[in-house]
Amino acid sequence: MKSGDLVRYVERPRATLPKVVPRGKRPLGLVIFVKEKSLVDERESDVIMITILVKWANPKWNGKNGISEECKTDLEILQKL
């Protein structure tokens, strides 16, 4: 996944976290930026957290700054740049 890719939100029925996007909605968005952050726990093992900054076609799904931070597993690529 990279900047410029067209993505769609994927609803995961087994997810236990609260849903921000209303049930049954699968908005389209454009990947703006991919962020990778290395997290280190007490045992000095690395975990890489990947978040995707998306600009949704429907403005109400974007944050105050005009984009939304999403988990990579919540998105499917519809078209690569």
C-alpha cells in the first residue's frame, strides 16, 4: 500500500473495537501517506506499527485535519497508483 492507492474500508464482523464507520458502509478513499513506527517492549523486541492516512470521498469520515488515520488491516486496495 502506498500514496495514491484507491482503497475501500473493510468491515470486520469479529472486531471487538467500536465501529466508527456505520454498519454496511464501505467508503472509498485515497491513501495520502503510510506511517511506520517501531515500538519496543521491555524485552527489547521490535514491533512495527503501520497506519495509513486516508482522505475519504465522504468528508464526514475525515478528521478535523481532512484526513483519517486507519489500520492497514481495515483497508483493501481497489486500484494501485
